[in-house]
Amino acid sequence: MQTLLQNLLNGIAAGSIYALIALGYTMVYGILKLINFAHGDVFMLGSFAGYYGAQWYARATHQSGAPAPSWGMALIILLLAMVVCGLFGYLNERIAYRPLRNAPRIASLITAIGVSFFLEYGGQFVFGADPKFFPTLIDKHLINFAGITTTNYQIIVLIVALFFMGVLQYIVYGTKFGRAMRAVSFNYETASLMGIPTDRITSLTFVIGSVLAAVAGILFGLSYPKIDPLMGIMPGLKAFAAAVLGGIGNIPGAVVGGILIGVIEAFVGGSAYSSYRDGIAFVILIVILLFRPSGLFGRHQKEKV
Amino acid sequence: MRAWWLRDLGALALGIAVLVALSYALPALPIQGMAYYFRIIILIGINIVLAVSLNIINGHAGQFSLGHAGFMAVGGYLSAFVTYFYANPFLDALPAGPQKVVLQNVFFFGALILGGLSAAIAGYMVGLPSLRLRGDYLAIVTLGFGEMIRVVFLNIDKTGGARGFSGVPSWTNFFWVYFFAMATVVVSLRLVRSSVGRAFLAVREDEIAAEAMGVNTTRYKVKAFVIGSFFAGIAGGLTAHYLAYLNPDMFKFILSFEIIMMVVLGGLGSISGSILAAIILTFLPEGLRAVKNWFELKNDPRMVIYSIALIVLMRTRPQGLFGRRELWEIVARWRKVAK
């Protein structure tokens, strides 16, 4: 029973990170019908922004070596990563995806792969391929309850992820921009006919998605301190599987999918088949695509001729 | 004429004669660094097989396959398995002489074909799910299958697993590489001009319309995957017997991506484009290595330059060098315009 709860908690914590990334995938797909291959690498960018941000912070506050953990620093680094990734998301959309709006789908897909590789190998080129150690942003405390051991990190991950999902929920369902985003994802052309600045909404969607990925990157760095330029590939793929599982284009679906994948992974990892832990997300993805491509919450859209 | 196949047979004999002659003449050329260029020539040949075979799936049939490296791995490992465990020990027991050479080549051909067939079976299994998936999703699934194949080989101990498969007999030479390069090109050309090829093009242009016109899109999509992966398997076998070593890490997604780059650069659907792009993109890493040494860079900028070039290419000329047309069609148009 205890291992069950332990696995569950681990799974939900990891799944929240996947959910944050999956939200970016699902929002971009909902609007542009484009799978943003590069999104996992935006997540990596967020982690590295946090890493270098911490170094800059240490220098700015005249500390030698790694900066001392504090809540203020954590907040500043989070904001910094969000700004960096948001900016990148905006530039990505403007430079790489917007000119291909009317081109065949394969061109956008190839460009997305190109951006992804640009981030991965550019990261290797600029940062070096060796793994770096993410600084400790907050002091680590062990928490024991009901026989489960957990660190305060997992609680922080849960709370921060929930907070940002709540903010996203407010934006999408409680603001004019959000209504515009929903309209554009429903039908792009009609939305523009209704006076919605679709270009701006698309840019906003990319920015929001990238900001969430940045948060995920910082949370990931907090939980698993080893970061390297290729770290975005696996979480990106798993988050994509999560988005598809929940129904791609569906925002609550992405959250549910992320948590589900996190939990399933945790249970597989704690079982006899632990070496298949990384592959299970792929299996889920293929099974979903073969048997229920619209996902858990998506609607099956009939293809019109 | 009655014996229409005589013309083909004659062409085949001529082609083989030319290849044999070249395979002796080229290494003997008194150019400095010939061994180095020869290596590039062999790599170009293998890349031609890869690019033209992927062009059948992506260019002619319009499917989006990102898992070509996986098929290469299947062909490579299986042919290496056959030669290492069966053919080579058998040959070692024979006395040296022309008999042995002939037998070696026969076994090599057989092993390569077996590798190709096993890759074709893998292509069949990957092609089946393709029936239900649209472009983006198909791409992800083929990517996933490519990775799964790689992980499978990572876990097979008999062929080395993570340590890799070393000791593969290095039987690849100029003749075999370019024999199969020519074979791939000829098959691809003949295929696209046949009724099967017309079906591929119909599926590419508009799947629903093709189905409405009675084209069994299912059958033809799977056919494209099978034929393309067959030749990818051959390329894998050629690579295995050239490097004399195989490792699952050689067949990661980035290899599939490099092959895709060749096909996209040449023009999706253009055979001559794929060939030209294969040549260009085989030379490029060598040239970029010179760039790295010139600027004394710490890390390898090759993939960064590749990805930037790809993004620029997609913005400026997404149809690639030749678009969907072939070199001879473009030249013919030039000449017509020039008159």
C-alpha cells in the first residue's frame, strides 16, 4: 500500500511536469494543426536559462560559486526562464512557422524538426555536450507522512504546476484573449473573419506554451538536477504522447494525459518491467493512435473532402 | 520485338562490365589522397540507395516516414548475422583461390538480399498502421518504430547489444555498392512509370480521390513501405560490411533525419534530385570538418549548420532543388526555352 502511494505521488509529480509541456503541444496543435517538434527543446532551454540565470545571480549578488538557495532567487530564476522561453517561442513562430502558413504540411513538419535540432545541437555547441548541475534553488527537506518519504520538492512541483494550470484556465476561459484563442482553434478562417487578429493570437499561444515549458524546465531542474542539451527529447516525446492521450487540441486532456503518463511510468518503473519505463509512453502513443486517435477527450473530426 | 528483355539484359551486362572496370580503375588512379576520396565515393553510393529508397516512400507515395534508419538497422544486423555466423566460417575452411572469391561474393549477395527481405518485412509491419494515420501522426509513429527497432537491437545479446557487433567481414566494395545504387535507381524509375507508380502518385496527390477512383490506397501505401525498406535494408547491409562494425547508436533518429534532408533537398519525388542531394550531403560533412578546423571551434558545428540550412531551405525553396521533376525534364525545358 505504501509503495502504491509512493509511486502515485512520484507519478503525479513527474506527470505535472509532463502536463505543463503537453499543454504547449496541445495549444499549438489546436490552433495551427502543427506538431511543434521543437517544444521539448524549449523545455530544455528553460532549464538552461535557469542554470545560467543562477550563475548570473550569484555574480550579481557577489557570491562565489553556487548561489545560496532562497525563495527570492528561485522566483527570479523562474521569471527569467519564462521570459527567455517566451521570447524564443515568439521568435520561433515569427521566423520559422509563420512564413509556412500556406505551404504544404510537410514543409512545416520539416521546419519544426529543423528548429528542434537547432536547439539541441546548438545547445551542445554553445553550452557543451557535457551535463551540468542545476543549482539548488531551495533547500531540500524530507517530509514523512503515512509511511511515505517525500521531499518538499515534489510538493513544490505540484503546487507550482497547479498554480500555472489555474492561471492558464483563467486566461483561456476568463479573458477575451482566451475566447479568441478558443475561437481560432475552432476555425481559423472564420475567426479572422470575425475580426480576431489571428496572427497575434497565434503568437500569444506560442508564447504561453513556451512559458509553461519554461516552468516545467525549472521544476525539472529542481527535481532532477542533471541537465544537458539533449534532455528535452524524451520528456518532449512523452509530453506529446500525453497530449495525444488526452486528445490533442484539448487543454484539460493534456493535463489528464500528462498525469496519467507520469503515474503509469512510475508504476512501471516500480515493477518488474522497470527497464521498459522509458518506452511505455511510446507504446501508449502508438496504441492510442491506432485505436482511438482522438484521444480520451477529443472529438473525432470527420475528414471532409 | 519478341525478346524485349534482351535489351534489358544487354544493358545489365554493360552496366556490370562498367562497374567492374571502374572498381579496378578508380582505386588505381594516381590522385593524391585517392583512398580518402574512394571512401567518400563508397559513402555516396550507399547514400544514393538510402535517398532513392526513401524517395519512393516519401516522394512518390507521399507518406511521411521518419524511421528509415530502423529499416537500415534491420538489414544491416541480419546480413551481418548471416555472414558472421554462417558464411564466413564456411569460407574460412576453404582454400584460397578464385573459387573462394566467387563464393564470397555469392554469399555476400545472398546475405544482402536476406537483409533487404527482413527489412521489407519490418517495412510491412510499419506500413500497416500507416493505413489509419495522417501525415503528422504517421511521422511520429514511424519515428517511434525506428526507435523501437533500435532499442530491440540494443537488447539482443547475440549481435552484441550495446557493445556493438564487431568482426563483420568487410566485403563491401565499389562494385556492390554501385550495383545496388544502380538497381535502386532503375527500380525506382521503372516503378514510378508503371501502373503501381501511377497509383503511388494518385495516393500522394489526393488519397480520398484516389480511393474514390478505385485505387486500393491501403495496398499501395504498404507496397511503398515494403519496397523502400527493402533497399534501406540493403544499404544497411552494405554499411555493416563496410565499417565491419554495427552499433544500435548508429541508427538513431538523426540518421533518418539526414536521409530525409537528402530527399527534401533534392525535391520530394525527384529521383535525380535525391541522387544529387545524396552526393552534396555526403561531401558536406567533410567540408564542414574543414570549417571546424579552420575556425578552431571547440565543438562540431555540423548539425547546427544543417538545421539552420534546413530552416532557410524550407522558407526559400521548400520544393527542393528539382521539385517533383527530374533532371532530364528540367534540361529539356531549358533547351526548349533557349531555342
